[in-house]
Amino acid sequence: MLNDEICKLRNQLNESILEEDDYDKILEISVKLDELIAQYYRINKGNK
């Protein structure tokens, strides 16, 4: 589930970059993506 959210947001970020959207919009998406990735690693660090 979290993987799906990460993939969706990563695709959204890539589209925004390709469309040369406003810097603030790209930054906002990037920060959200970073937070999801950090959450993913916190959840999965004990599963190894």
C-alpha cells in the first residue's frame, strides 16, 4: 500500500518536472515523496 503511494507520487513528481511546473509545486511533491520514503524505511527496517 505504501509502495503504491510512493510510486504514484514519484510519477506525479516526474510529470511535474517534465511539464516544467512551478518550482514550489515540484518542491512540495518532492518533500511529500521524501516523507513517504522515510516512513517506508522506518516500517521496514526491522523486517530484515
